[in-house]
Amino acid sequence: MPEAHDVIRKKLGARPGEGLIVAVVDTGVDFDHPDLKDRLLPGLNLITPGKPPQDDHGHGTMVAGVIVGQGTYDQTTGKSQGVAGIAPGAKMIPIKALDSLGRGDSRTVAEGIMAAVSQGADVIVLSLTDPVYSTQMVEALKEAEAKGVVVIAAAGNDASRTHYPAAYPTVVGVGALDKNDRPTYYTNYGDGVDLVAYGEGIYTTALRNGPSSDKSYATESGTSLAAPQVAGIALLVKQMDPTRSALDIRDILRATAEPVPGSSRGVTGFGRIDALKAVMSSSVPPLLKGNTTQSKSAFLALDKDVRLSLSPGEARWYAFDPPYAGTITFSQAGLKSGTEIRMEQVDDRGKVLNTQYLKGGSDGKNITFAVSKAKAYFRLTLVTPAQSSSQALFILKPRFTIYTSPYAASSTPDKAYPIEETMPLSLAQPLVGTLPHDREKAWFRYTAPVSGRLTIYAESDDPSLDLVLYVQKGKDLKRIDENGPTIGLLYEETVIDVRQGETILIGLENFTQVGVNAEYRLGLRLDPPDPEAKTGGSALSDERPLRPEQAPFLQLGTVWYSYFERPDERLYVWLDVPKDVYIEFAWSELRPNATLTLKLQKKGAEQKQIGNIERRIIVGDRGNGRTVLSLTSGMYSVLISVSEVERQFFTFTARQIDSPFTDIRTHWARPSIEAMFQAGLISGYPDGRFRPDQPVTRAELIVMLTGRLNAPLSERPSEFIFKDVPVNHWAAAQLQTAYELDLMRGYPDRTLRPDAFVTRSELVNILARALKQTPDSGFTKQNGDPSALASLFSDVSKEAWYANDLSIIASLHYLSGYPDGTFRPQGMATRAEVMTLINKIWPVR
């Protein structure tokens, strides 16, 4: 920062920030603070109109000091007195829009923004968050943009998706870094983050108990401290050229930011704010560079405006990362009449999926593309410029809308969706839907299969969707709205008594009645009635199949309801498998962490047993679970038993699926993953996913590898020498085995770091060690030829510690690197890559 200040003083002969005004819309500011009082304008109190905006909480004073603090800093000695702000020459408008508890609402904050604009603010800082979209805020931000006012907002401290106002299109959202240039554990992330700044241990001004108080300073952390740093630098950029628009300043801040090593656009935005580079920019630098091929696509944020430039005939690549399936609608501003840009949607293999044209002038209309929950690539080409030699400079405005769920038509009780026909009775396997449109409701109809007590649970995955739950039983309509984002609870729940055959209507809506990009989950649980309650209907205790001869046939895809009276009871069903397929068995509403035993006996002619499969599975934390088996055609007797259960309904289903994992159906590594699954070497995660693109941990790699090598597991895990692998670690035996086979070594501090991700260089080292222990038919030498690596990989030296191992793997054609000729040794190896390599080296026959 001192270097940036020196530039201001030398070029302008002025104090940093001099002649400019910043507004802090917050809890007010301490007017008596010695580091602030000389820079404060009268301001406005929206909480108690007519009174000064004196801080009665402390948050606003903390923010103010970062920007206009009048303390001093001696660059030579490194000593400071008070707090030296980033723009100490600026004036500040304190606007109190939050009360003494730091609470407020979007209407009041919007009013504060409008007041700041009318009072001549150049920059507005909002170190506050609100999960709810507000049309009043949108209008206020439009006014600020039109008047050239830059708005900076904190991303938030929830370790979740960035909320408003940081997520609005023209706002600069700011996340937080720790002192090691890593995102803090609490900083919010996602497309709402434009920049990051340091947010840990920030020394700043503090609210005092009175004019004579000596407690004037404090060290604080959070994105609320990062945002005012960016606001202060925005003032300096504006000071260097007062004619710059709000968009100019946003682009300068973004384009001059320093990318954060090891982080992505969705976490740290364009990077860490760089004050000196921003101040030194004499013009607006290009925001995105080098994106001339699909592999170099520049990532753009959804719902954030971005200025782009295209030359005649030039194609540029851009990518988005939608959080859900849905649509992206593009509009533009500034594109001249007669100019036409071709937008091609392209899949990850380069195939064009959809082509539309974005036109300038009065012909310009919005264009919309359907996208899945995966990277969406677009190629933009300037095909008809207004003048053949002119560039097209315009603002692209992408807007994302979540998919419309199948229940959109169920907007009234008479159109209620019959959920008993489509979903199991489960809180753990709920129905998932959306409410993307304003004033939208969703209604569902449920008919109780037996009498009991019905729990209805509705949950949102994002605070922007504040659910209201309606339950209608007969003529009685009940509205449940006890929780919400203000208290950190995103669910509503109720319990009612039901009789067999009784129909219940269930409705959902967003409290704000604003359409949002979020999903809800609606789940049900039917518990046995109180034994002494007379609810009518039939119970199942006398009909339960406690012996094989009582077993009913379970049709694939149907839900079976039954009931456990006591622990370790055995229930039986018959299952007819028509062909060789994957069968998913799923259950719900059991006691969490109980052990479920599933035993299948295949019957041949005259009911003779010709095969036996047994699985023991720990029930999930929410009482649910699933397992997938690869079964051959035939008739199976299925035994189900559960420990630690008493008087409890449960549901059980068996259905045919086309893949053992829900997230590999179109994945390039599917053949290897399925081969390993069929061999019984992998099982995936409890939620049914394999997570193929997730980095693999050291423990996961060793479990996969020792399983494939059929290595006898060590019987001495208790003697393991590494202090971070306790005896009860889930992979202790496999890790001990790997150590004894010399497949992996530990670290000098006697740790193995089993949960650390494996780099590609570490992966080839471990695989080469395994090859030497159990060589395949193509392995004939103990050492590779590192000198040949230069011709294979441009980023690997023959002196690299893993060079010999890599040469072994590469010489056997197990690994070929990336299309650009690199190996990327420090990149993280994914679970899919590991599966593919293991299956290449030791194929499953």
C-alpha cells in the first residue's frame, strides 16, 4: 500500500483519496474517534431518523477505519500509531441502516444506497449480507451505476454461496484470504466473488465506551474487513482519473488482481486485489486474455455483468459453472446496430450443441441456452461488425435460472402432485423441486398406506429460499413458518396423526414469494402409531414375513413398507431378476448407525440354493442407506435384518439401474470404474456417487490398490508407526499392508497424512513401487529411462525425484499426459484417473 500512496502523491500532489467521498452503509460510525472524526460528513440515520448516525454496535466503526483511518505508519521503522487507512484523504458519509444488534433489512439498506448516491458518494461499501433477492436493492444499485458510483460488498462468512448484495450484477463481491494467501475457512464462494483481500487479523478502529476511552482499536477478521480494503483502492483508482465510470473501475480492479495459486475462479474470483497495479493502470486493461481455444476458456460468473471486446472474425471461448441444471439467458448493452455475434454452445468434446446470434441496436433480443449442472462452454465470434475493421466493445449480461421441476403444474391444491406414487416414505431420500418463478407454490398429495404418525419435513439448500410449509388435513389448513435464514435454520417440520387411506395435502412456497435459484427437499416419515392410540386402519405386525414361506414378491421399482418389532428380527421377500443387471437396494427410516444385514440366496430348479451374497451395511446418519449389487438373472430370496431397532416402520426398494454410481453414466472412466466395482474392489460413497473427479486421498488410493493386488491385509495395524493413523482408522489395515510392502513411505515427522490428496508425481511413485512388487507381463526392467522424459513431457526434468517412476509407467504406455504435452506433476490425481491406471496395469479379467 505505501507504494500506491507514493504514486498518488508524486503524480497528483495530493493525499490518497483526497477530493473523493466514500459512504459506509452499516451500523453508523463513532463520531468521537480520533482517527475518524476529521473525515466524517454529517451522514444519515435511517434507524432513528433525526439523530446522528452514531455507531451503537461497533461494526461500522471497524469498517470505517480501514478506509479513512488517520493513523500514521513509518515505512522505515515499520512502526504505526493508530490506524492508517487506505484512502485517508477521502471524506466519509456514515449511513446507519443497521441497528444496535447489527440487524437490518434490504429496504433500509436500499434507502441508504440511494441517500449515498444523492449526497455525492464516489464509492459505497456494504459489509453486510442478505440471502434474499430484493427489487428495491436492484433499483438502488441501478441508480448508483447510472451515476458512476462503485459499490463494494462483503461476500459473507458462512462458508457457503455468496449472498446479496455481493451477488448483484454490478456489485464487486469481496472474499477473504488468510495471511498465507489461502481462502479463509469461513469466506463465502461462488460466482458472487469478484476479488479477495486479506481478512484475518486486521487492526482497525473500534467503538469506544466514551470520548475518554482508551479502547479505540481492535484486531478483527472477516470479509467485512476485506471489503473496505477494496473500497479504499477503488477510491485511489477513481482519484487517478475522475472521469472513469463504475464499470471502468470494476474492470481495473479485476484485471489487475493477482491470481491466487491453487484456487479457482469460483472461490477467489479474479484474484487478490493489487493496489499498486490498479493505481498504475493508465487505461482499462483487457479483463480476459488468451482464451482463444476451448482448453483456455475464460470462466465468467453467472449473474455478473462483464465487458468484452471482439475483433472481426475473432473467436473467443468462455465457460460457466452452473450450480444446477437450468438456463442461461444472455443480453447485452453497448453493442452497435448492425453488429452480430455468433454464440455457440459447445460440449466438453468440442461438439456444437446450439447456435444463436446476439444482435446490437434495436434488433437485439435476449437469447437463452439450456445447460446442465456441468461446465458450459461458449464460443463467441464477431461475424458482422458495424464497420468491417472495428472491434465490438459491449457488456455481456448472463442470467441463470434454475430448472423448472416436474411439480410446477401443481400450483393449487386441486392440482396437487401424487407423491405416494413416485417416492419412498423417506426423509433421507426426499422429493427434490424448485420454485424459480415469483409467487410460485407447489402442492403435493399423500395417501397414508397404513395408520401412524406422519412427519413432514421440508428443507432448502440455500438461504434465499425461505420455505413456508402448508399441511391440509380434511378442511383443516395449517401454516408452518417457524424457522428461516435469520436464525440459521432452513427447514420446516410438523408431525400429524394419519389413518390408513387418509389423504393429506402438502404445500410449499418461498416466504418472500420471489423466484430463486435453489432447491427444496420434501421428505416424509411414517412411524408406527402409539400402541394405546386408537387411530384405526391396519397395522402390519400380523402380516410381516417372518419366515421364508411367508415372503411376498417384491417387484422392481416398487416401495415395500414393513415394520420391525425388535432388534435382529428377520424379514423375507422374493426378488425376480429378469436379466444380468445392477440392482440398487435402498432403505430408509431406520435407526441411524444401526447395522443392516442383507442376505441374498439365488434359487435354482426345485428351489435349490445355487448362490449366496451377504452384505452388512451401517445405516446412514439420517436412517437411510443403499447398496448396489451386480446380479445375474434368476430368483432370489432376500433376508433383511437390522440391529438396534424397536417398533419402527421402514421402507425397502429394489430397482434396476444402468450404473452402480449415479455420477459416472457419461464419464470417460466409466468402464474402468464399473470393472473394479464388479470385481468387488470399490463401493463408492453412501449417497450413491463415486465422485470420479474428486482428488484421491492417500488412504483411498491405498485401499483401491491393495484391494486390486489381492494383498493379504496386515494383522498388525496396532503396531503402525505413524502417529496420525490410529488403530481404528477406517484404512489402518490397508495402510499397514502398504507400508510393509514398501508401497508408500511416511514423512519425517512420523506422519502418513492419510487424508492428504495425492499429487500425480506421488501417484506414479506408488504405482511404480507396486509394479516392482507384483509385476505384470509387460514389466521387464527395474529401472526406467528418465532421459527420455523430455521428449514426452515438457514440464518434467530427468532430475525430478519421481522421474524414474514416471519413465517406468510411461514406457509401458499406461500414461500419456495431457494434450499440451505436460504431465502436471503437482496436479491432484483424481479418483477416475487412479481407477483407470490401476485397471490398465492390473486389468480385471
